[in-house]
Amino acid sequence: MRIKTIGSSVLGIIFEILFTVFIMAVFFIISSLITLARVWVFGI
Amino acid sequence: MILRPQINDLKIIGFSLGKLICALGFVMLLPVVIGVVFSEASPVFDFLIASELCFISGILLLLLCRTQTEIDWMHGMIIVALAWLVAAFLGAIPLYLSGHFVSFLDACFESMSGFSTTGLTLVKDLDHLSLTHNFWRHLSMFVGGQGIVVIALSVFMIKGSAGAFRIYASEARDERVLPNVISTARFIWLVSIVYLVLGTLVLGTVGFLEGLSLKRAFFDGACIFMAAFDTGGFTPRSQNMLYYHSFLLETVTVSLMILGAINFNLHYHIWTGNRKEVFKNIEMRTLGITLLITFAIIVVDLLRLNLYPQSIPFFRKGFYQLISAHTGTGYSNLYSMQFVREWGNLSLVGIIMAMGLGGSICSTTGGIKALRVGVIFKSLIQDVKQIMLPESTVLQQKFHHLKMIVLEDKHVRAAVVTVLLYFTLYSAGAICGMFFGYPFLESLFESTSAAANVGLSIGITTVTMPSALKVIYILQMWAGRLEFISIFVLLGFIVAAFKGKK
Amino acid sequence: MIKKAQLVIFFLFLAFCFARTNNCFADELSSGELIKNAKEYDGKTVSYEGELIGESLKRKEGTWLNIHDGGDALGVWVPVKVAINIHYAGGYKATGDRLYVTGKFHRSCSMHGGDLDMHAHKIITKEIGRVRPHGVSSYKQDLLKYLSGALLCLLVIFLILQKRQKLI
């Protein structure tokens, strides 16, 4: 098993976590836009 | 012409099985440590009894089935298929001894649900279960998510062999992360342990900030990590994630669920600097598209029903259920009855689709898997292009999965066969559910949840459900986790024992 | 005449109390009924009784209690101004206090991110919990002894056979 440097792995872990946060953020923004649009379009 | 199995075949299978059972015995000693730390004497005895039973049966098999013959593909498949059944049976012993299960069948159900990282539960009075037994429920998910065989390979085998790879691949892991299968197994454990430490720290800290005592925050944190990263879905509490009333905790679990749904090969590429792979990879792209499609389906229905008018409840309830379903985790911040009484049929269909599709190959998730869905769609695009282009054109479709791969008929065939098998499994379970009087959509929901190793429940999985249905769901969890082939080989072996040529 | 008037006023008062208004007589319901008919009870004052399970989760503006009535457990939000006195929380080593809660039920609480919960107005401890003793049964002790003996014998045989094979 060859992992070039521990630094590369740490950066990889940070990248993966940020990637998951990015996915959550995208769907949170979509959810917010949808609920806002609902109010705007249907006036409820 | 299928040959009748010989005594030597049984010895090869028994010998490897013996080693795996001994490995399980060692794993069962970990809850003993928890029991000693938390002064829970009776559970300590439960696990010592179970562990010794594992060692006794394992050593008996090693003594009776001593052989030097190399394992071939048939043996590998049968070993894995039996190992999972045996592990579920032996893992049920300490659970049954706890007194929190109505029958040994219920304990076997719980054990199979744990090892297959499903998360459907039949435990009685979970809130009064000992920390030791609770730890075992979650540890079984951690072990099962990585693979029972992977543990044995990484801990008990010093050097790899063709036989070792055959057993590894038979556990529905046909991708090698590293050239040597032992190194692959150890890398999978490295990723899991690193995230175990990080995840437990973060979850424990969040739990403590949300009001849990320090001891309970880190214990629950470790348990939730093991179930979230391994996309299992057990929690130490009967209310599942609702117990904690914490948006922050749920957010952390979403991160872990997504991490658990990523191919271990992709983890390796990311950790070694090839980060662009995340965006080029066919699995990640397919997952992104299916997530958006199923989210759209749920959104339409939830908007129509006006269930969650504000953005945070909409995200917390709508998206959380979806990501839990799609990654095959099964964590829920809704009561089962709310699915039935409040959510509409369309949103339930969206959840069922997400559960059925699943996560990545060579990850901790179940279901059809994104690579197969991606390959089938690529094949469809290729067929449409071929028709639209001049007849003499030779079209070569490629897809990117860690490297560029030319799409060939064998890839499509393999994907379609597995998809059909999963659909058959989901439908068969749904038909069985309807046979016992449950409505169609609820039966399909529960069947898909079991077969795709998700664990979300619409209310069918209870202590009072028919025993036959419990057996059916156990078999579905087993088949779904092992992706069929090893089970068919086991059945073929049994048939050959009676009808094979001498 | 005066007596008749008093009688009428009394019955009117009773009628007012039995009408669907808050803070009069709250329906005592089970967790199953509340969850199943969440839309019907949304925003209404209800009563609920059950065992306190797990730890009370103290937050800035109040405390979360999870109360289990034998069916499901419900989350009860107890604002700081409402008095609570917890003796035992239910777990492996103890049976939790039996609490009777009166409060406003929410199908999807906007204050708490859409959770199904109750906001308590009043909590009464109906029964104090107790410690649950857990001894080790004699059959488990005996079983462990016999299994340990059997395992020891097997291990000895196994090691002897291993050594013999290596010598050969």
C-alpha cells in the first residue's frame, strides 16, 4: 500500500468533507429557492 | 455437466469458514471491553458465551476440515454465502441472551440487518438495552459494511493469494483498490478507521454541545458514526435521529452518509491527489443526476401537500429522508406513520426509487448501484446515436470510471442482469408483503428497503409481523448484500450434491 | 329565579369548558394517536404521559425530554420557565420517571426545524423512577464455565496437532 504522503491524504480528507458540504449546500439552496418560489408564485 | 461435490470441496469450504468464524469470535470480544468499562456484567457474560461458541465451532471446523488445497471461484462464493448466514446466526446469540428479543428469529433478523448494514430493527425496548449490546448492533454494521471477509483478509492473512482474491471478490467487491487484495482490504480499513476517529470526535462534540453527557455523547457518537459511514441506520435510541432534535447532528450524518456511499477506489484516488476524478467519474455523475431526479419527484409532492412550508423543515425532512434512502443508510427524522399518513404516494415512489438505486460499487451501500445505472444509460445513448448516424459508422462509446473504459457488450450485459435480479428481488418481497395483507406501496417500500439494505421502515417491520415475512426479509437482506451470484452458486452446489455426476 | 339563573350560568360555564378551547380540559392521548392524527391535533393543547427515556438535553432556551408511553417516544420541549424535576432517566440501569405533560402539540414545529413535538406548559411527575438491578443469572455462569472448559480442550488438541504437522 503506497500513499505518497500523509499530507496528500489529509488534503484528500478535507476535500471529501468539503465535497459533502457542497452537496448539502446545493440542495439547501434548492430547498430555499423552492419554498420562496412557492410563496412568490402561489402567494401562500 | 456439473460434478457432484467431493469431500475435499467440503473441507476447503469448512476450513475457510472455520477461520472466518474464529475472526468473528475475536470481534465479539470488543463489546466485552465496553461492558467492563461501563460495568454491565450480564452483557459481558453474553458476549463471552457467544465468543466462545464462535471459537469452538471455528476450531472444530479447522480440525475436521484441514486441507492445503487452493480455493477456486466456486469455493470462494460458497464460503462467502455461508459465512454471512453463519455470522448472522452467531451474531444473534448475544442479542437473544439480552432478553430484548421476542424470539431467536427476531435476534437473527437484527443480526442480519446489522451485518448487511440494512438497519431494519426488531429489538424490544431499545431505550433500556445495555450499552454493550447496543455497541454490538453498531459494530456489526461497521464490520458488515467493510465486509466480513475483508476483516479476515486484513487481520488474519499475511500474504495474498488467488484464493484470497476469490473470496474477496465473492463478497460483492469485484474492484481492487490496490494490486494486492490484502493491501486493498487494509486500505479499506484505513479509510474506515481514520473516519471513525474523526467522525466520533465530531459527533461526540456536537452531541455534548446539544446536551448529552460527555460519556453518552461519545458513545452515541461512535455508534452513529459506525451506522452512518457504513450506511447502516441503527441508532442507540428508539426514535432514531429524532431523539437528538439536532439539525447540526443530522448535517454531520449527511456528510458521513455521502462519504460512505463513495467507492473506496475513489477514496484512494482522492487521497493520492487525483481529486478531479470526483467530477469525471461516471458513478458520481450518475448519483448526482438520480439524486436530483428523485428530489424533484419528492419536491413536487411535498409542495402539493404543503407539508413543510419553510425552507429548513423542507430540507431537514425532505432532503434528509432522500439522502438517507439513496445512500442506503436508513436514518430517519420522521416517524414511520408519518410516511403513511402525511407523505403522498408520489413522494413515497421517489423514496422507493432512491432506495432501489443505491450508491456506488465497492462502497458500504446496497441497491442496484450507480455504475450499473450509468452504464445502462450510456448504452442507451450509444444505441440512439448509432441509429441516428449513417449505417456505416462505427461508434465507440466510452465512460470514465477511474480511467477511460470503452463500453462493451459485456459491461452492459452484466449491468442489465444485476438490475433485473434486483427488480425481481424487490418485486418478490412486495408480493410476499401483499400476500400477508399489507397494501402494495407499503409492501414495495419495505421490500426495497430490505433488499437494497436501506432500513427505512413504513411500519411493516415490527415484532408482530408474520414470522414467514421476517424470514423473507432476512433472505432479501442477505441476497441484496451479496448481490446474488454467490447465493446462486451455493444453491447450485446443493443441487449438484444430489444431482451432480460422480 | 336567582337559583335558575345560577344554574344556567353554571351549565353555560361547563359548556364553555367542554367546547374546543385551549387551557381547559386537554385530551390525554397516546403517542400512536398523536402521530397518526398529527394534522388533526396540530396546534392543540394535549396531555401525554410516559416514561422519560435517555438524558434530558439542556439547550439555551429550554430542555428536550423524550417520553415513551410504550408505543413510541415523543420529544417534549420544556421552556426554561416551566419547572421540571428529574430523578431518573430511563436506560439500562434505571427506569425513568413517569411524567404527565400538558402542552401544545406540533405536527411540524417551525421553531424546531419541522420536528413533531410538544411544547410543555406543565409537567407533573406521576411516579419517580427506580434503579434496575441486573444480576448475572446462574445458567449463564454455568454455561460459560462449560464452554470455557470445552474451548480449552479443543485449543490444546489444535495446538498439539499444529506442532505435529510442523514436525512432519
